[in-house]
Amino acid sequence: MDIAAIDLSVLFIFVAALAGAGVLAGLVAGLFGVGGGIVIVPVLFYVFTAFEIPDDVKMHVAVGTSLATIIVTSVRSLRAHMKSGVVDTALLKSWILPVVAGVVTGTAVADMIDGRSLTIVFGAIALLVAANMAFAKSSWKLADDMPQRPGSDAIGAVIGFLSTLMGIGGGTFGNTVMTLYGRTIHQAVATSAGLGLIIAVPGALGFIASGWGEAGTPPFSVGYVNLLAFACIVPATILMAPVGARLAHKLPQQTLKRGFAAFLALVAIRMLYGVLAG
């Protein structure tokens, strides 16, 4: 999409679609306690597909932009959770270096693979996330506490690596890992807000650097981060997350989680089918 050649009506539709992605992401984040990135990435993927963004870059821009939005939402969420006093700051501090190492590795891998391969990675891991949401039980536990180093460092590095490839924050993997190691869901969610910030800052910067000067990116992009999408998604996400949280208290959580798991699985399967059959 050449900026000079964009019709204003097309730009309006593009902006509306991006804002819609933010609304959906905010609702999902509030309803299920997961990061909005798990929704933002596939929605941006399909928005960019509809506007004929080249296959070589659209998934990279979806992932990079998602990571950028997570910076803002993680700061807001972490500030709220810090007031509650349940954030495990010791664990966060111990994870900074291994998580950043995982993020840097993930950014490098994303830069080396093409858009098709990155879509396959997202779809495959999203299917695993959907299965975990649908079938995991709160009683499942690997241990009563997190392992000592170097085991804990390895976990942090893997979380950083996978989250960067998928363009998501710390909630999707962090919540699962911490609850499996004996942490309460409240502490896991609160700590994952900080984990999201540790992942998103170097991840977004990495995608900006790796996509710098890349041809075919959407208008108003800096590297693989689209500033227009960022400006549309962040306010909508912040606005709608509290709405989703209020709805979560009124609806049966298990049914909601399985419903979202089914939705995520269908999206992942469609993405995989599209790239494998194409």
C-alpha cells in the first residue's frame, strides 16, 4: 500500500478494522485473563490480508505491532497489580536476563524465517494454547514452587522465545507455568503483567530493527511495527478490557474458556490451512 495512492475511504475502513481488533482484544483480555496479543496477531493478519499486504511481511508486522501494543497495556496492568502487593518481584528480577535472551533469540529467528513459516509457528502454538485452555485443570501441578536456577532461567528463556515468535505478552505462557509450579492464579496473572513488559520492549525494538527499510509494509510502519495499528488498537484495548472483566464475573468461566479455546483453535486451523494449502 503506497501512502500517496491510498484512497481516504479505504484508509477509513483500514482504521476502523484496526480499532475493531483493539475492541476484540480488550474484551478477550478482560474475559479470560490472557494477553490481547493472542487475538491481535490473527486479527491483524486477516486485516492485512484483506488490504493485500504482501505475504512476506504481513505476519511479521502483525507480530511486531502486537508486541508494541503490549508495552502500553503491560505498564497499565502492572501498575494496578503492584498496588495489590501480589506481584512476585523476586521472580521477575531473576527472569529479566533469561527472558530477554529468549526474546533476542526469538527476534533473530523471526527475521530469518519467511512469513509463511512464522504463520505456521503461530498456528501450531495457538492450537496448543487452545488445548490447554479447554482441558487443563486447576488441580494440575508439577511442583509446589518454581525450580531453582538454572531450571528457572531455562523456563524464562523459553517463555521469552515463544512469546516473541507469537507476538504475545507473558500471560499465555507465564500463567500456565506459574500455576503448574504452585503459584495462585492471582499471583500468576499479576506477575505475568511484568513479564509482558520484559518481553514486549526488546521484542518490539527487535522487530523495528529487523524490518527497517523492508519493502511492502503497510503505511505508517516503522520496521515491522505499524504505528497506525498501534494508535488504533491501544486505546480500544484499554477501554474494553474493564468491560470484559465485568462480563467475566457474570458468565460461567469454564464455558467461556472452552468457547474461546474453540474460537482460537478454529482461527489457528484456518491460518495453517491457508498457508499449507496455498
